[in-house]
Amino acid sequence: MIETENLKIYVASQNEMENFIELQTNEVLKAAYTEMLTGCIENPEQWEWYAIWMIELKDGTHIGELCFKGLDSNGVVEIGYGIMEQYQEHGYATEAVKAISAWAFQEPKVTAIEAEIEDKNIASKKVLEKCGFVFTGKNGKEGPRYKLTR
């Protein structure tokens, strides 16, 4: 578990992930979370790099999730994150991304962390910039790609 000033961030177990997926009403998110669970099951030794990470306030209130999308052979991991609408604009995403980035860089194999955001998601762009990510000059399927290196 990672604890910050305001947050608790932890890796979900298989049971927690299955329950979380079952409760999803957004089919795109349900598919993405199912893909993460499959990655965990296929790569149990790299569970953290595929799992859903739960983001909670210190009082246990669930406010969002984040994830890695595996650790590639070059030591690059991609992150994704989301904070529930009613908890946005409080700095929680920035706090979570900073904390998870510091955690990831404790792993000697990790050389860089990347993130891809939708063009119109200005808030997420600001989060990444506050956390030290820089635009790579490349676009992915979802939009611009940002990178943080050691």
C-alpha cells in the first residue's frame, strides 16, 4: 500500500478485481478492467504491473483507480488513471500519479513511465505536467503521449 497526505493506493486482489469488474456499467471500462485481470492471471509474478490499483481517501472512501499496462522489455510502463467526477479538482489525481511514479521508479528495471491522454482532456494534461511528464511529440490511439524518465 502507498500512503500519501490524503490517499491510500493499493493493488487489488483477484477477488477485488472480479467484484469491481462485475459492478461496472460502462462496457469500455469493463473490457479494460477484464483485460487487466487477464494480464494479472497470465503474469502473476508481475501482478502489480497489470492490476487495478484502488485510490481511496484516508477514511476509506473509494475515489478512483489507476493502473499500469505491463512492464515492457525496455523498462517502460504506461499508466492510466481516473478520479470519480465528484472528487476531481482537489489535486487527488496529481497526488496519486506522483506517488505511483515514485513507487514505480523504486523498481530498478523501470526506466520510464508513459501516459496517453485524449486531446480534449486538459485536466489530465495538467496532472501529467505537474508530475514532470513531458510530451513525446507522438500520438497514440487515444491522443498525445507523455513520458517521465528517471
